[in-house]
Amino acid sequence: MSENTHDKLPIRMLHDRVLVRTDSPEGERRSGGGILIPATAAVGRRLAWAEVVAVGQNVRTVETGDRVLYDPEDRAEVEVRGVAYVLMRERDLHAVAADRFQGTSDSTGLYL
């Protein structure tokens, strides 16, 4: 599926490339208990969630609209129409949220 559904972006992804929009801006975040964690706090390698907005014609496991887990350190950023996106290869994705698979008997919540 190479059709872009996010406001008809003026970009077409090639091969196995995936374009995603991050869920939250980098910087301060809150813990589950509501504690504010500054952007400068040292944490281990932390993966991030993003929404897929465009895929190349050779992408087989994700679709536009899927939520994916990726490593923010392994990314290339691009700005399209003033919005920052992350460009990566499909193989650089770690997991896909299984929202579209809800209701299946063997659903674990994520698939790799």
C-alpha cells in the first residue's frame, strides 16, 4: 500500500521505507505516577511509539495508521509542510501495536 492518507502528503515512499509521525515531542515527560522527568535525565535506551503515515510499495507488515515501536537513536528526520517526520526502513521497526487484530483468540497485543 503506497497510498498516503495523511493529508495527501506530497511525498511517495519507495521500496521498504516507512514514514512515521512521533506520538509525543522529545523533552520532558511524566512517569506513570505523575512525576515530571526532565529531558536531561539519563535513562537507558528507550524505544518510542509513532504512527505510520506512509509506506513504500515493498513494505509488507505495516499499514498507514498503524502504531509502531522504534528506536529514536536510529532515525532520519524529514520535514514536510512544516511537520517533522521520521523516515526509516521497515526492518528498523521493533513491533506493531495490534489494534487491528483485536478480537482474535491468539492476540498478544503486539506482533513482531
